[in-house]
Amino acid sequence: MKTPSVVAVVAAVLAMGLHLWPGTGKGIRGRTVPPATWAVPAPVQIPAAPAFVREELLEPGPGVASVHVASLAEFAPGRLAACWYGGSKEGARDVGIYLTVRDGAPGSHWSPPTAVVFAQTAERELQRYVKKVGNPLLFSDGQGQLQLLFVSIAAGGWSGSSLNLRRSPDAGKTWSPSRRLVLSPFYNVSELVKNAPIPVEGGGWCVPIYHEMIGKFPELLWLGVPDALTTAVRSRPFGGRTAFQPALVPLGARRALLLCRTAGDRTELFGSRTEDGGVHWSSPALVGLPNSGSGIAAIRMSDGRILLAFNDTQSGRDNLRLAVSADEGVTWRRAATVASEPGADYSSPYLLQTRDGRFHLVFTWKRLAIRHVEFNTAWLDASMKEGTP
Amino acid sequence: MTGLWLLQGLMGLGLFLVIQAVRQGGRLPGRSSAISWVLLGGCLLVPRIPVGGLSLAQWVAGFSPGCSIPLLAVAAHAAIRALGGPPLFRPQELQSLWILGVVLGVVLYPASLGWGTWDPYAEGWGRSWIFLVLGVVAAVFLLLGVRSGYVLLAAILAWRLGALESTNYWDYLVDPQFFLIALICLAMGAFARARANPAAAAGSEAKKPLNAVG
């Protein structure tokens, strides 16, 4: 063997060693995700209380004619932040991501919305051309910090989206520069987000995201999970073109249900399950509820049941209804209809249960405003007794 | 943006190669002249020109998938040749890089667009078999004196150093541009061999030892 070859092989071995050596480089700890353990609190019974519901429209923002895709976070006990995207029309260059906050004090109101990201902001921070922004997802560890995932697009429609992350240490007053997450080898496009993340045991988040270019399928973004080799990695429950835009509902430390909007001809909701922390998922199967190709939201209630918000129709988006499952998504009972008007657009629901046990639902109201519905378990259960099974 | 300087370099080399090809009528190796070196320096500066608040490289970055280490290596090889310098890679070494690009692209891109449940891209974040396989391939290449092994080695090192925006190892090995170029080069090579010697095109090439090409 020639000396240069020996040197080269030694270099190759060193390079491999650099990769494999634990504790070096970008926070290498020891293994990849999934599998992961979801942080799932034990079910608790909510004390009896009178039924409560309150509805309000959130102001869209100065000069904003069209809004869509809202999300919510409780960034401190009782303190809420909401965001959505809005502008002259969906996908326009003037679309911005707006944020509003509500204090925890009784009778407090939402603050006037302020823009936190425009295409120009993202362009400057990402140092690349950005045509438009959209689909913001706001979430918080409840200690005052907010995290914002949003999509940016350089060309084409939503399927050309890339995901970006911003952080605010002070409930939205100031933000870190946007950071682009590289999650796909093919031009890093078609990575979108809509639904709530789930905290991971030991730190970090599991965010349900999705892909919609050629294939339409759900994905999981593991963000800041300490055991991950890097700070943002992605996994795929299943591929193809059956179902996408997932909502992730943890059922236990290693068990979860993924509910997805239909991507094909079947106008029904799909579900998939994992029993091993997200490594293996069952083939998508029908859940027994209709879906018109519109987004859904689902969360695990603090008493262990599952709450779902969906358009209860096989065409259009002219109603928005709640449903509850007490058996981990095997069967569902319809609850309150929170909006219904022939021909109207009630879409993109987002659900959150705050530490006081109350539920918050935000959704797009006729594309003109974001509607916020706040209710408690007593109201939800009462609506189930009155509603259709 | 991490990796922008690599994209700037790639754009500059690409521009230089196009201009040199026009100047020299596509002949390689090119002539080493003061004008060529000045031209190269100028081309490397072009991506930094600001247009509408962004540099040209930042505009391109909006649509570009980034640049893998093999693509940079091949561009550097072509630029050195265009300047009249010695080749970084022998023809069969280039061929091995094209094959690598096509194989990785075929494994990666259909799956990334949803074909099947297996997601090979996710392996690039972990302590995965692909590091082992490509490490062994690199070691074998280097033992045989095939310089493509250095490219694989450089990709591992670049990944460890975080030279690109991506934290996924696959992005250091292949990108859609490199895949496309590799596909075209392989197809053109096969076509040229078939035209030159239809009967023995495939067989004789395969039997030729690596160090016989230079």
C-alpha cells in the first residue's frame, strides 16, 4: 500500500470516528428520534363547574382584508397569545403574520394585533428571496417564551413552502431572527405546519407537519429534543397520497394517534397509531367521521378523552363541530356545533386546553376574522347530551 | 446564512466555466492566461452584487437546493481544467462521482416526494448505516487510489463542521443539481460510447483498470 493511501485511510477512519464519538460536535448525545417519549400528564377529573362558553371575533389587523390559519399558546398561567396570517388576499406579497395577546385577568381583552413577520422581514433574516409567508404555528413552554414556526415560499403555491423558526423570550415583544429548517432533500420545499405540537419528555417538541408536493402525507418534526443528533429532525409516519395535515394526540408515553385530513377521493378522516414512540405507525384507516378535504384540530383533554374540531360535512366548510372520543379515538360522539351557515367558510380550527382546564378554539371565520370560542368541560358535556350521537 | 459562501463560490465557478467555454470554443484543457485569472476573480465577485436589497447569490438561494460537496468538487475540477491546470479527477473517477450522484438521487428523491413509507433522508440525521456504508466506500476508493474517495471524506468532514445550512448528511453528498448533471453526463457518456463502438461499448470500459486512464 502506498503511503498516501495509508494517510487517506487513516483520515477516513478519523472522519468516521469524529462522527461516531459521543459528546462531540453539534450536541451529539447518543441516539436519534424517533423513538421518543411524549410528556403526557396523568388524566385528572375536572371539578364540577357551571357550563361556560364565550365567543368573540379577533380583530384581523390594520388594513387586513383576509385572514387564515390561527393558532394559540398559553405563554404564562392564564395568559394567551394568538397568531394568524393576513393581508389583502391569501398568498399576496403583503401578507403578514399577526400576533395578539390576552392578559390572564378576568375581563381582559385581546391586544390590537401587531405584525411580527412579513415576506420582507423573512427575506432579510433568512438572506434569501421570499415571495410570501403563511401558516404560523405558535407554541410555548408556559414560562414566558414563545416559539413561532411559519412557512415561507420563494416560488409557486403552498406546496413550495419551507419551514422557519423564530423565538421570543418576552411573550412576543422581541424576536430572534428567523432560522430556516432544512427538512427535505428536494429543494427543501413542501414542508408545512398547522397543528399543535406535543412536548417531549426531557425537553423539546414533536410537531405534526406535512408534505403536499406530488405525495401528500404527514410528517413529524422533532424540535430541540435533547437526544436528537441535531436540533431539528423529521420522521415520516407514512407516505403516499392518502391523508395529510395531521393532528397528533398522545395517548401515553409511547402511544399516539395521528388524525389526518383526507388527501384522496375518500371524503372521510383518517387515523394512524403508534405504540413505540413514533417509530412504526399503522396504515391510515378511516375514523368514521366525514372530511371534505379541510383541516382539523385534535387534542388530548386533561381527563384523558380526545377533543376534535372538524367540518362535519363531506363537501364545503360551512359548519364547524366538536366531537369527543372516550376510547382513544375508536368511537366518537358529536358535541356542539360552533358555527354553521350555508355557503360560509369556517375552517382551519386550532384547539388548546389551558392550565385552568378551559378549552380555547380559534378558527377562520369567513376568511374575514378569527373567531375565538372559550368553553369548559361542563358546557362540552352538556352539548354532547343535546347533540347527535 | 450558513453555506451562502459555498453557493457564491459555485455560482462564480459556473459563470466562469460558461464564459471560458464560449471564449475557448469548448476546448479543454483551457489556456492559462492573465485574462483567465482576472475573469475567474471577477466571476467569483458577481454573486455578491446587490440587486434590490439582496445579493445575486441570495436571490438564487431562494430557489436553489444548496450545493453538495461532490458538485463543488466537480466544479472546481472543471474550473482548474479551464485554466489549463491538471485534472483533479481522472475520467473514471469522474464517472464514479456521476454514478454516486445518480444512485443517491434515485434512492433519495422519489422517497422524499412520498413514494413508499421508507424515508432514507431521515437516516442522514442519525448515527445511521449510511455513514458506515459511505465510510467504507471512501476507504475502498482511497485504498485503490481513486480520488473520489477524498470527495466522500470531504463530505463527512463538511457535515461535521456544519459547512452547509442543512444538518442532514445527505445534503452534503447530493443535491438535485448534481443529480441532474450526473444523469446527463452518464447518459452522454453512454451515448458517445455506443456511437463510437456499438458492439463493445459497455464491456471494454468495465474491464479497463482505473490507473490506465489519465
